[in-house]
Amino acid sequence: MSTPQGQARTYRFQAPEPVATLLLGHGAGGGVESRDLQHLAQKLPRRGVTVVLVEQPWRVAGRKIAVRPPLLDEAFLAVCDRQRPRTPLIVGGRSAGARVACRTARQVGAVGVLALAFPLHPPGRQDRSRADELVAAGLPTLVVQGGRDPFGSPSELSPFRAPGRRVVVVPGADHGFSVRVADGGPAAAEAGLDEICELVGDWAAELAGIPVRPAR
């Protein structure tokens, strides 16, 4: 898919009877193969939510370093413009992709923002807060954060809870939602991802105003 920043790539996971569409971008350190994005893409269509994973042009081109935020936004806006779903649109992403979604959500007519592992600040640099991006989204926002995320702990995000803005914690999880063996390891991480999918499915149904069937 052509954008002003080059070719982007989308992966569509269609719900049989869609009631909402969720566009998700990836982070700066990985692509759409991230476990949380893939989990949502596989599970949510059963809940009536079509998922579109958006691979940024810099990643498609094989570069290892992400481009500047304004260029990420430009590419994401171009992809959103091409999608134009008939169902309510929710935008989101993990880490840097969540920042892009927060900055562009209102411009694309989204009804909500899903922020997975929102990078509130670089590790150890609380002085470089990105809280303004989270607040400026100005839409119902669901933040899903690992309990051990060095990019922003749940306690640091607690002040941003507000009507329409929820912060949900995945206990023991890091920035990639992995869990240490001492806290349950891969089994706990898998259970956490399943819980995220259920939570996001319920939230998407709430935003769409249409009941979404429970997963079978």
C-alpha cells in the first residue's frame, strides 16, 4: 500500500460479522509479528472485531531504525484513509505504535484508542514524559500495561485514569508482556494475552454500542 513514506503493508483478519474495526501499529523495536498483536489478530475476529495490522514503510523496506514520529504519523494516516471501514474504527498499537494512534486518532475519525505497553518515557528517564500524547488523544482510551514495564509502570500511569480513560495492568509482565519464570513464565504470559483479548473485545463492543458474541 502506497504512502508518502513508501510502501506500507497491511494484514487483515476479517470478522465474519464485524461490528468494529481495529487498526494496530507496531513498535519501534519489532514488527507486526509481536505476540500481543498476533494474539489480538487471531482472537478478536471471533468476537466480531476485524483486526488490521499495519506494518510501517521503514519496516517493510528492511530498515532497522524507525523514522521520526511525524513521518510515522503520515504513513499511518495514509493507511487509515485507504481502509475506510463501515464499522466503528478503533486505532491503536503497541509502544511507539500506541503513540502514533494517540496522535492521529481524532484526525481519522476513530471512536477509541488502544494503547498496548504505552512508552510513557524511555527507561530510567522519567523527565522525558510523553503523557501529553496520551491525554491529547481526547477519545476513550484503553491502556494495557505490564506490571514490570520499564517504559512506564502502572503506578506512573495511574494519574492518567479518568472518565473514558482506563489503565489495566498485566501482573508480572514486562514491556513485551513476557513474564518471568518466578511469576509463572510462559503459561502466565499466555493467560495474560488471553485476558487482554477478552478485555479488548468487551471494550470494542462497548464503543460500538453492539453486543459482541463471546468467543467460542
